[in-house]
Amino acid sequence: PMLTLYRDNNGWCPFCERVWVALLVKGIPFDERTLSLQKKPAWYLEKVPTGLVPSIEFVESGEVVWESKDILMRLENDPRFSSYPSLLPVAELTRATMLLDECDLLTKSIAGILYGSNATSAELAAKMQGFEDAMTKMEKLLSESSSPFFLDSGFSMVDCMLVPILERLAVQLPLKTGIVLRDSQRWPHVEGWFVGMETQIAPYRDRVKGDVYSWSASFVTILEMFKSTEGVGGNDPILNARTQANSVLEKQLSTAPATFDASSRLEAVRKLVSNHAAIVADATSEAKTQKSLDRMTADDTSHVDLALRRTAAALLNSHTHDVSHLQGVSHAEAQALRIIASRLCVPRDMGAPAAAALRAGLGSVALAACK
């Protein structure tokens, strides 16, 4: 690959998501390195003086470009990428340029209601009005397009710019404000855009898009990070996030692995195998995040190891009558599996379809301990 993409290791950075989606949709080969947002290594700071992510590095020249919009423009305008599909079509360049100029303001207006620090009543009223105005404008812009996306020609750089914040708000906004973003009566074209992203843009749906569990569970940490723990209209966002995360998790754990297609199940197994040691270590070490989870200790390593092996078998044998992997499952193994399912984060660890299959596999083995 001619490029290396540097992005955050949790998959939480919306600016990284813009570039990640664009690279996958365009089909540009790239290597990937993930970094902690809190502890960036010295070698990275030498490459990117601002310390910001995302950035891309050209392998041959060592040139580094940062700032998400600048990277997206480089991917469109650099002649080395001319053979890849364009996300900035010449026929709609004027409209695309106008929309790109709007993206940062739209993002700021709709994000302020969710991630801004705890506000006075007057500040909150201003944020609510800014959100309403931004959503009205976005609905109008989408209504002017003959496709589900912002341009008539389909998915474009404009969608890359806006998908990260809209994806997060779809899950997190109701938890804090009670406002449902995906309301087909109120914002039908916005809902049509979501459907288009999920049905037509496979790289986004299958790898980049976070799932409801992950965006709910991580919302607690994000709210505390931004000092924005107060809800709107009597909503308790921390309680709502935990309740929704637990509800989604229980549903996925009780789903049969055979429900999922073979590619999702195989991807889940590959991740279990390639990350086996790290998963065991995480389940048996002191918590740094999600401290409410009752972790296991180093003495339980063998239980975690066996539980993972049983889960791989459950995913591989889901369409057979072989249930030998479910015999004699211990309660310690079941505890380990629930910890692993709770710690599984999308898109950090894998794409949403594979994660859903993996949670189903984990659940099928854990439930066997109760029988």
C-alpha cells in the first residue's frame, strides 16, 4: 500500500471515521496504525506536530497530511489516486463545494446539544434551537437530492464528513434529550439517508459503523470526559445509556449463532484467534474502563481460554447438530464470556456484523452453564 492511516485506537474519533470511510469506499489500499488519544508516542509527534489524528503518510516519500478535510481533498486531487472512484464528482462540484462549506457548522450545531459541557437554561435553549435549525437545513438539503445521499450521483465526500456525528447522534441523542433522530415522520429524508448508508455502503456498514451497544456503553465515558452528564427534559443520560447497553447486550447474547451468515461468523472466529492472548489478559486484569464489570483474576486464565475455544466451536458448528462444545460449561466460563461480550467494542475490535455474531456465540455457550 502507498499509504498508512493513523487513527485512534478506540474508533471514537469522528474525524478519523471520515477518512477511514473514504479510503474503504474508494478502495485505496492502505496500512493502518492506531494510537491512544491520551498517550501519543514521540515518533508520532515528530510526524504530526499538532499531535492530531487522523493523518496519512505516503510510504515512498514520508509526506504526512493531517486534518480530515485536507486528507479527503488530497485523496481526490492527488493524481496518484486518479484511477480510484471519485467522491467529489465534477458534474456536481459547485453543489458539493457549497455543502462541504456547511459541514463543519452543521456538525458543530448538532453536536453541541450532545457533547457540550453542562449548560445554563439559556445556553441549553440556544443549543436546542441550533440543533433544530441544523436538522431542518439538513432535511432540506437531502430533499433536494435525487439519491438518498447529499448529491444526485450518490455517496460523496459530503456524506463522509457528516456520517460520524449523525451515526453517534442516532444512538446517543435519545438517551440525553429524548429526541429520536431517526424519525421518519419528522425528518424523512434524514431517515432515508441512514437507510442508504446501511444498505448501499457496505464498507461502512460492515466495518466502520459503530453498533448500538458500543455507542451506548461508551456514552457514559464520553459524557464524563466532556463534563456533560446532565440530561434534558428530565432524562438521565448515564442511567439511560447503561440501561440501553444492557438491554441490547442481553438480546444479542440470546440470539442463535446460526442466525448470522458464514462470513460474519468466520470473521468473529478469526478475531478470537488472532487476539486470543489479549482477550484473556483483558478479562483477567484490573479494569481501567467499565469498572462496574466484575473482572476475573489471573487464576481464572484457564476458564477464559476454554470459554473462548468453546465459543469458536459454537460459531463454526452453528449449522450442525454437534453440541459437544456446550457440555460441562462452568459458571466461571459463563462469567468470562459475559465480561468479554461487554468489553467487545465496535468498530474498535471488529465490524458490527461480526460483533453481533460473536456476542451470539458467547451467549450460546454462557447459557449452556445454566442448563
